[in-house]
Amino acid sequence: GPEKIIEKKKAFLFPCSHHFYKNPPQIVKGEMQYLFDSKGKKYLDCFAGVSVMNCGHCNPEILEATIRQMKTLQHTTTIYLTQPMVDLADRLAHVLPGDLRRSFFCCTGSEANEGALLLARLFTGKRNFIALNHSLHGRTYLTMSTTAIPMWRADPELDGCVTFVPNAYSRNKPLEEAAVESLEAVEKAIVSKNTHNIAALIAEPIQGNGGMITPPSWYFQKLKTILEKHGILLIIDEVQTGFARTGKMFAIEHYGVVPDIITVAKALGNGMPIAAFCTNDRIAPALTKPSASTLGGNPVASSTAIAVLDYIEKYNLCAAAEKLGHKLKEGLLALQKKHPIIHDVRGIGLMMGVELLKENGQAAAEETDFILEELKGRGILLGKNGLERNVLAFQPPLVISEEDIRFLLEQLDMVFGLIKF
Ligand code: PMP
């Protein structure tokens, strides 16, 4: 049972390993948008394993492709070309924005971002990077160095090659104003003499872990113009936002910008480890030494990813995320009118955040935990994020139904009603 799990966790995992909930549910089974614990309790999953399970848990159509490939050929290394990996690269080229058409496969989002940062250095011959406050890009050395969120910077002495600038967020300021200031800070960082030699700026289109921070629609075009003027590449980290999550295949499409490099992971494999950094014909040749990732793009993960892309297309998950996201946002905005603890509702499609502040304007972190616990009891698993862990994160599998959204909003309304403000 759950007690045993916690005992074992304490005995054999690193002490840093953390989890949501006082007693995390012992999940033993998944079926599309639902999870089941060891006692048979059913949960509506509104977290999707941090936006990984976009096509749902144990999706039979996708599993069929995974299992078929698993029984045929599991692994060879990329030294012998395998059909699934090159087919996946071809398929990705057709859904990636603009001229992005070359993919380098690896297994995790961190590796994809590490590769993207290296590629930017090789292409530009410059060493430094700009990243945004509230960012999370991974847990390898360079990617942790470009991560701003203190709780994810495990090494206090990270690489000094990164300059952080304010993102399009301020608790006490209109979003537009904060976004203008963010771009001013980028320009200032570029021209200041300690931050010369900048290869790239790396950014999530919507900052997931940082609190579902959603810049205004004009933000990335203006940013790209500034970067181009100075020969700096734009790396867009779509690890959390990619694959129909926001109602488009990639969130950056909402902003009408084609980045120089894009990174993908998580939902591409719907639970199988696969990731990639992708770029155009001009930049890709900068990586000259023969290099490959042993398991990156292996046949099983690649076949699964192809099935994921098929599924997104066949069931039009972009349209589903847009429509259901609209319903969810409407409902959350209605709750905001009723419950003053809700400071902000933000996000696009089925990537929504609800920031909670106490009456005195401080982050409502305990209340956020209380809501997660209460919803768990009522059969709903929700996420949380933000620098102060006071943002409710809504990122369910995209196969969720309107009925599920209604149930979620109804339960949320009741739980918010329990909080004294
Ligand atoms: N970038 C973003 C935006 C992420 O959300 C994450 C993980 N939460 C990562 C990169 C790192 O991915 P991974 O854990 O697969 O290394």
C-alpha cells in the first residue's frame, strides 16, 4: 500500500525525491484520461504526467504500434539505419513550423535542450546564452545553467555563461507592460559589455513549471526581430507545450514565429522516452563530428511517436484542445469572479494555470496544496507549479471529455468554497 511505498522511497531513493500529496496515490492502471489506484479508486487525470500523456494512458491504438515494433525489432543503435527513425524525422518535418526539417533524436527534454544549446554555439561561434526568469530547461549542466527556477538548480555553482532577463510576468503589473519591459531587458543584456558573445536565447513559449506564464501574442515576433538584428539564435523549448497541447501542434505557432531551433520531448512518445532538437538546413551542418545517442530514436520509441502523430491527426486533437480549453477557461474565469483567492487565469488550450494569492497578496501555497488534496479525495489529480508553488496546473490528456471538464469545474467550485479568504 501507500505506506510501504513511502517507506521504500525513504530507504532506497535519494532523499531529494519529492512527490505531491501527503499520501501519494499508488497508481496502478491508466485508461485514457483516467487513472486507478491500488484500491480501485478512479481519478480524472488533469496533469497527464506533466503534459506527456496527451493521447491518453494506455491508448490502445498507440500501444498496438509500440507492441508490434517491440516484437519485431527493439534496438540496433543508429549506426544501422532503421525505418522508424527516418520515417519519424520525415513526419516531424511535415508538422514542424516553417523551414525546420532536420531532427536529432535523443531520449529526454534535457538532452534535447543540451543539444540545441551546443548546436547554437557551434553555428554562431559564440559561447553565451540568454534565458528568461521562471524558466526550466533541464537537469544537465548547460540546461540547468539556463534554468532560472531556484528549486531546479541543484548545483549552486552553475555555469556563468547565462544571463537571465525578466520574463513577461509581474504579479502587480499588466501583462503587456511586463512583456515590454522583458524585451527592453533582452536588448539591454545584448548590448551590455558583459554579455557580448551571445549564441542564443532559449525560451519556453508558455513557461510550464514557472507557472503557466503566457506572453502576449506579439511578444515572440518582437523578440525574434531583436535577436536577428544581433545575429542571435532563438531556441524554442516545446518540451511541455508541444503536440497539440495548446490547440496547435506547437505553441510557438500561436505567436507566428519560426524559431531557429525547436526542442521536443514528453508528449512525442506518449510515455515512451523520445526527444529531439530540430532545425533548418542552414544550421544543422554546424554539428560536424559524427554523433548519435545510443537509444535516441530507437525503433520502439520512434514507432510509438509515429503512432502519436497519426492519432493527433486522426482525432484532430488540436481542435479538441482548443475547444475544451475554451470551455475550461470560461469556467475558470467564472470561478475567479466568485472566489477572490484566484488572482489570475492564464494559458492557451489545455495548458492553463490558476494563480492563487492570499488576501495580503502573498502566494497561497498551502491553499494550493489543500486544493490538490481535496480534489484527490474527490477523484481528480491536478498539478501545481510556479516559483512559489501557488499555481494550479491544468494539463489533462487531450482526450478528456466536456463532461469531465464540467465535473472538474463543479468540484473546484466546491473546494474553493471551503477556503477562508
Ligand atoms: N524543458 C521543459 C519546458 C520542461 O518542462 C522539462 C521537464 N519538466 C524539461 C525541459 C526537461 O525535460 P526532461 O525531464 O525530459 O529532461
